[in-house]
Amino acid sequence: MQGKTLAILTSLLFASQAFAAEGDWLVRGRLIQVAPSVSTTGALATLDVDVDKQVVPELDFTYMLTNNLGAELILGTARHEVSAGGTSLGKVNHLPPTLTLQYHFTPDATFRPYAGVGVNYTRFYNVDLPGLQVDKNSFGGSLQIGADYAINKDWFVNLDLKKIYIKTDVSTAGGTDLGTLKINPLVIGLGVGTKF
């Protein structure tokens, strides 16, 4: 009886859904928590600089290059408060569009895990840090793991985890270099998706 129950559960978990195939587009909407992992250099290292967590929406598009390989573009933006020693220095927005090459391990199953590696370009904007300025552009890597779970042949639930490498150089308004601020957030997302 136990063996039969296990066989039924296994067949449900990995039942073919005729899902993502070469040429398909997958679209996901997620609610994400952006949790910075802050490190600093130079004078910033003595100031106990921190960047707060934020929860924001995210949209992404994956194009399936083959049945197993997909290219995903991740879009989202967040506004963070920057502090030093617990005192607010102000706020700044960042927009880090990220392009990831993913490997989908079981594209036809109900449970479809994937892993990816990619690059991000981050644009800092709406900078409100009185007396300070930051470089407006940043390039860095990204790592990703996640899984889709099919609700039916067209819709799925998604859980996603990304590490995005973001940094900027900080200086005073007069141009004195204060060091580098590495934000490097861990991005945890939960959402839904569909294909077309």
C-alpha cells in the first residue's frame, strides 16, 4: 500500500503538462523582498552604513531558447533608506534590470526547478542623499535558483531566489571620495506566471 501511494504521489508531482518548450514565452509577476547585504570600503567602512529592506513588485519575461534553456529579463525597482550608525542619510532608488541564462531541469513536469547565472545593469536615480553623491551606473553578476509549480497547463506558481551584485562609489558633494558601497541584495520572490 505504501509503495502504491508513493507511486501515485510521484506521478502527480512529475506528470507531463506539455509545458514550456522551445519558442515559448513565460511571464511571471512576483512580490519580492530586496534584502541588501551591505559592505563598504574607505571612509564608509568606519561609518556603519546600512541599506534597509524593501518589498516591491517584480515582472519578468523568459524566452525558451530550447526545451531546457531559457533567457530571462527581470524588471523591478525599489527605493531604499540609507543610514549611518542608525541615523538616516536619505533615500535612493535603484533599477537593476537583470538578464539571466537559466537551465530548466524538468520543463514538462508539474514541479519545474531551474537555476541561472547572468548580469545586471543598475541605474541609481531619484537620489536624495543631502551632501552626498553616488555613481549612477553599476554592472555586476547575478545568481538564481527557483521553481515553477503547475496549476494547470497554462498557469503556475513561482518561487524564486536571486543574488544580485550591485555597488556604487560614494563621494561628498564637493567630490571627496568616501569609498564604495556594495549593496549585493538577496531577492526572494513569490508569484504566479503563465506562458504564451
